[in-house]
Amino acid sequence: MSIDLSRDGAIGIVTVNRPERMNALATADLAEFASVFRQIGQDSGIRVVILTGAGDRAFVAGADIAEMANLTGDEAMDFGRLGHQASNAIEQVPQPVIAAVNGYAFGGGCELVLAADIRIASTRAQFAQPEVTLGIPPGWGGSQRLPAIVGPGHAAELILTGKRIDAAEALRIGLVNSVHEPDALMDAAKEMAVRIAKNSPQAVRTAKRLLSARHRGNRTSGLNEEIRAFASSFDHPDQREGMTAFLEKRSPSYQD
């Protein structure tokens, strides 16, 4: 299994466990991810969830580009929907989710972070929405969730440049709630989770639902439009050039 679920009392800990691939997520991983969160949603004994990545280099380095590179538009639509299902599973699970970002959170990995209720980071964490450098737009919810969290200006800069930011910058723009030394990250996440778990489970779940309703606004149509745009980009030569260049470890050469 690439998605591990463990328990620490009332805390469920979900770990993306593909360290040999920088925890990048392929089709099977996304389906498993959504399944694990559905399982959590049905477990009343879990009051809070911590989401993190295995190893000390990556939270989730993104989608598996080796798999994405040769997708057709129709296949990309299916892949985008799986990514949305994974992000939505985090957002829609009744328990609060704390993302403990221990390393790279790029592309789809950053989008999973955005779906969490609370985000904390290691000093080693780095964040990016680099999809435009690969010839595609964000495809797992980033175009809709990121502006709601950091504001339209910061979101536009991150999405349109594809640049990386470190944990200190993520804290400054409000992408994360706090930053911790690497060996203190999980302790900080568990401390917060324990504080939440001590409260009324019904009140906490209701509060999460209310916060999510306010946060979403009319975002459903935007998410649907994002999936369509993501899929259609796989019929454009920029996607093939961007992902081929990535896999060949060279700079892409885009044509006007």
C-alpha cells in the first residue's frame, strides 16, 4: 500500500508512502487515497486526522509525471477527476485534517495541502504550483483553493510563475499556520490534534462543515471548469514538450 493509515488514540495519521518516488501520486495511489479518507469518515473513533508524507524529503512531490506525460485529453480528464476526488476527500471528511508538510509539496501535493483545514510546515518544506512550466494548468483544485487561502494576488503569482517558495514565505502569505523544526513537526501536529480531539466531536464536525460551506462559496463550477481545462491541455503540444523536458531533465522549449 502507498497510503498508510495508523492510529494514535483518537488521532488518525495518513502517510503517503512512496519515498522512492518522492511520494508522487499515480492513478492507483489516488484511488487508494480517496478510499482511506472514506474509511476515516466512517470511523467515529477518529476525531482528528494528520496528513503527512513518508521520509524527510517530500510531503507529496506532485502527480507522477512519468504517468501523466502520455495521457490523452480523455485520460487526463479521468486523472484530473481522481485528483479532485483525493482533494475533495480531505475537504469533505467530517473530521478536521491537519497537513504536516515535511518537505516538497509541489503541484498536486500542494493542492492536497490546500484541501486541509489547517496547514503546518517543517523548515525544510517548499511549496509550488509549477504546472504552467509543464504546459498545463493546475488540475486538482489549486486554481480555486489557493486564491481563497492566500488571496488572488499571491495565488496568481504562484500559479503563473510556477515558482517555489520556502516555509517562511508560505507563513508570510498565510499558506501555512506555523513553521517548526523538522524533528518537532509531528509533535506540533499531534499537540494541535489533541487539543481539537478534547472538544465536542459533534461541535467540531459541525464547525468544520460550516467553515467549509463559507470557504467554498460558488467554487463547484470553478472546480468543474478546472478539470475541463486541465484535460484539454493534454491535447496541446505544450503539455508533451513540458513533461518530456521534465523527464529528460532539460528546459522546455515552447513554441508561440
